[in-house]
Amino acid sequence: MALIRGRERGTGAQIFTASMADIVFLLIVFFVLTYKVEVDKTQMNLPETWVRKKVPEKAAVISIAPREQGSTIRVSTGEEMALPVSTIEEVITFASTEVAKNPDREFILKADQDVEYAKVDEVLDALKQSKAKFIFLLSEQLTADKK
Amino acid sequence: MNIKKKEIASEIFTGSMADISFLLIIYFMITSAFSATRGLDFALPEETDTPEIKQEDSIEVHVMPGGAIEVDKKSLPVDGLLPYVLEKLQQNPDKPVILRTDPEATYGDMISVFDRLRRANEEWTDDQGNPMFKDVNGNPLTEIKTISIPTQREIENIWNLLDMG
């Protein structure tokens, strides 16, 4: 005997997607607002410090790559991508130009923690010769267990 | 005769919006870098032709390779640095601290000692930010007023001047 089935009731399982657009746009807005171009993408282990002050956003950047990468020095005005320089005189020229444009120009020094101090000393000396006044030494947060 | 008007439903096609939105999210997520935006600040002094810091008027901290330190030519554990500086500053709060680093040492060695000196403010004040120590004149002592980081060239210049003298 054939089974007579009643009209099948459609229990349509649905995922509610109406709010998806809101969420997606919220995320887009968040990323657009927080988006910041990193001018120097050199991968390195920054030194860790307990005291950390916020660095100015548009400061000029001087980076020193880790020893394995040849301790290359790169400079950036804070707006363009960092470019490698081969001599310390080029750092002096770069810093002097920046200081000439703005005497209170801030500089960020981003250096690997294992880089030899002699290299950092050269850069600091170049900044002093260029009459730079404000320097920020980029660092990571030192955690209490290492304090 | 009544002619039924054909209604043309006007609508904006939103089917691809989700694709575009997710593409944008992925783009911004990948390219946005949560970079380090904090660090230690210090101001460089204006360069003068005649350095006036006399060695006996300052506290000289020498960072050796490996991170060990010598303070006023005597080796000292890093933990003993701030108590030593505090004792000296209580006698003379204007004493500058000169931080010299061996060229063979690493940047990390120097930064850890510099950070310790900068921590003076936190160590010498209580939880409410009230000063815990006073100098000989009875003034509160909350920080090291001058921390100088001379470069190798400046040190050599000073030596040359001393030799000439």
C-alpha cells in the first residue's frame, strides 16, 4: 500500500545573515582607521624596557638591522618606506636635512637588541652632529617576571 | 479598456557586496601592522665646544660587554645601581649620571641599564606618587635630573682636551 503523505512541511534551516553587513562594515571601518603603514619592515628583536613612552607618529625613523642581516642602517622620513644607507655620512646628511626643515624634529631609533653598541654609537653621534634634539629608542614591554 | 501596467522592480544587486567586503577586511588585516609604538625617550643636549662636566662631579656608569656594570670604576651588581645613585644624589641632587657603554657590548646591554636609571622615578616614589626620599637640603628626590650618554667621539674629544690641559 502506498503511503499517502501529507504535504511536506518545509522546516527551512536558515542562518540569519542580515546583521552580517553591519559587522563586516564595522570591521572594515576599524581596520581603515587603525591602518598605519609601517615604514620600516625589518624584522628584529627590540630591547625590552620597563619605562615606555609613546613615540610621535610622524617622527623620522632610523633602523639598524640585526647582525645576521649585516647591521644595515635604514632611514625614513616617517612617511616613505625606509631606504638603506651605506655610510654614516648619509645618516648625517639625512638627519641634518630633517632638522633644517624642523629644528624640533623627533627621531626614532629602531635597533636590534644584539647589535653591537659601536654601531648605535655611530648613529647617535650622527644625530648629535646633525643637532637633533629628541630621540626615542623603540622598545618592547619588559614583563614583570624578567624585571 | 484597462491595461495592467507591468511593474518593474528596481533593486540594487547586493549579492557581491559580501565578497567585496570580505576582500577588504582580509586586505586590511594582512597589511595593517601592529607595530611597536613605544620606547625610551631622551633629549640630546645642545653641543657645546667646551664640555664642563668634571669627572668628580658626576656618577660614571660603564656598561661592560655581557651587561655587567662598573660605577665610578667599581664593579657593582645591576640591582645595586639605583641605591648607589640615590645615596650620591642625596648629597648632591644635581649630579649628572654619565652612561658610557663599551663598544663591544650590545645595544640591549646599554638599554637595560638606561631603563634601570629611568625607573628611578617609580622606585623613589610610593604608590600615590609621593616622594620617599629627600636630599640634604630637604627637597624631595624623585628622579635623576640628568642622564648623559656621551658618544665615543665626544669621550675622545674630552680626553684630547684633558691631555692638552
